[in-house]
Amino acid sequence: MQSTLQFNPNYENDFYFDCNLQTEDPVSQKRLKIQQERPIQPKYGIRRVLAGVMLVILGALMWTVLAHVTGLNNETVGADISPDAPQEIYIVQSGDTLWSIAMAIDGDGDPRNTVDRLAEMNGGSSLYIGQRLILGN
């Protein structure tokens, strides 16, 4: 038994394209009927992507809250200075370096520890003219 398949397109408007597939073979007719009656399966790709994005955002939010509550992000800039303690302050002049200031403070001995302490107390090792440099208590 030979099956013939005819393709008869219908152009009703610009947005709709209807294909009337016709065949004389009863098995092929049954298959075409089943395929035409089968419901179109929704595409879950977009839903999966949106669900994944939402999970990532939720995870980042939870991590941020957890870090804030536990103090993981509790970074401070500069020295931890109590307001009650008297502070010795030096105004930086032209040509001053932490090394020269440390040598003036700690004239006898190695000034490296003093330089490190000054840098830690003042938020770094960079100086500018007129800066109020905290020397310690």
C-alpha cells in the first residue's frame, strides 16, 4: 500500500500559518490526528532560570545577613582608640616620614616596631603635610 502525503498551506493572515496535511493511509491519518490533538507542552526553561536566579539572590542575602550577625564583616579602618586616654599628636611637616618620626620618638633602638605601630594607629603609612599623626598614649 502506497501512502501519498499532500501539503496544502493556508495563509489566512500574516500571523497565522495553517498546514493541512492530508494522507490516504489510515495509520498516517491516525498519527496526524494524534499529533494535532496533542497539547502543546509549556516550556519550563524560563521558569528554571528564574528559579535559579532567585535561589542565588536568596543565598547571597542569607550570607550577608549571617555575616552581619556573626561579625564576619566587622572591619575597622585605623586604630581602636579609647576616647578617655590622652593622646599625643604630631603635625606632619614637609620632609617627614614615618621612619624619621619613629627615630625621634624612639631614639635608641630599632625604629621598625615603632613605624609599624604608627602606621597601624593612623590607618596606613601614607603621610601628607598638616596631617595630625597620633603618636600614642
